[in-house]
Amino acid sequence: MAANEFPEYLYHVKRTITEYHEDKSGATRIVDILGTFTQLPAAKQAAYSALASEGYLRDDFESYEVKNEVEPEAWKHADGVVVVAKAPAGQEFEVRLDTKPNAGKFKGNADGEVEGHLHYVLQTTINYNNDRIGGVQNTEVEGTYLTRKEAFEAAHTVLLDDEVTKESFAEYDEKEDFKGEWPYGDECFVHAVGETGENFLVFVKAQPHSHSTHECKHHGGKKCECSCKHTEGACKHKQCKHADCECNKKSH
């Protein structure tokens, strides 16, 4: 690749936590992009070590499956999935690689990682016609941005194009224009229902805990430093359920 060229693809390390302990249907999930890379080998290495980098120990889980530890024909999970783990409390963790075009013309560092406090536009699609409880759903990375403002602007157009307008949907709601309490969560900015029943949710999410002032390693990444390694709760910004976590002691 010439010095003035950009890599064709980005490789995202996507971690999904399915909250079976709270919702037996599997419809309640936390999806985050833990890192973005321009080199596939570096992305694979990060994906295999993703749960460890968040502060988890392999012994924390009842089961821990790793793709490169089994014969190819023995791996029963979807394409792109490299780690599947189940916690005693009922959460299921999945780490996979999502390959997307490098539309933002990002370059990686010497290790192949895209640096910076990245923001992602994520689209979740749920087809209730095929699964009435919403347990079958898919979340894709629709864009990667350096600023929240750019991601926010993109989120409002990700479902639309020259032929598809808001009126093309049976329902189309944007958070800032919604009357009453917004039921889809703080990070969701668009909810739409297609004429054939598909539900679409568009989120703007930052790479978790990539800011240096966050001091909880429970769900966090390289810059987190607390020793919280429990799997029976969910640590979100200012929402850590563990009494010994710095999240409960300091603001971010």
C-alpha cells in the first residue's frame, strides 16, 4: 500500500452480551465495539484477547469457547465469531470481527489499530414476524467517526437514501422529536418499523471506556485499572453494580 493510500477495510472487534439472567428471551443485549483495526491479524489478536482486556478471567465463566483452539469443523458458531463464553449468572458473551469498508479513510498505527476516541453508528434489526419475542436480532456497524457530532448526524440518515424516506416506513421516530418518554434507551436516536414488520434501531455509541479518566476495568479496556473482574453484573458508565469498583466512587 502506498503511503498516501488508505486501507480498503476496517476490522471491528464487536462484543455482545446477551442478558439471559434478566430476559430469558435473549432480546436484551449490550453491543459494543471494543476496537477498530486496519490490519486483519491485529484485529484477530485483539478479538481473541478482548474479554481479558476488559478485565475478565477465563475461570470467571462456566464455559469458554475459542475458535482457534478447535478444529474448523468443530466450530458451530456464526462466521466472524471467535469467542463465546457463558457466565454463571446467565449472561452470554460473544466476540466477533465485523469487516466494513473504510469509508472514513482511517489509517492504523504501527500495530494496525485506529487510534482516537471513536464513535460508532450501530443499526440493530429485529424481525418480529420471524421471532415474536425479539431474540433473533442483528447489529451492524454502519459508520465510524472521530466525533460524536459526526456520528449523530449520520445516525439520522442511516436508514434513508434517495429512494427511502421517512414516509417509506410504517413508523419512524427520532429521539429529539418524540412526544413522551423515549422507550428505546439513551444511546438510541432512531426507531423505525418497516412495512413488512422489521424493527430498526439506530444507536450512537462510543468505544467503551476509551477515555483515560475512567477507572473501572470490569467492562473496560486497556486504560481501566480497577481489579473488578466479576461476571454477575453489568458495568456501564456511572452504572457499575459492584461496590468495589471506582465507578461508584468517582465521576467520569
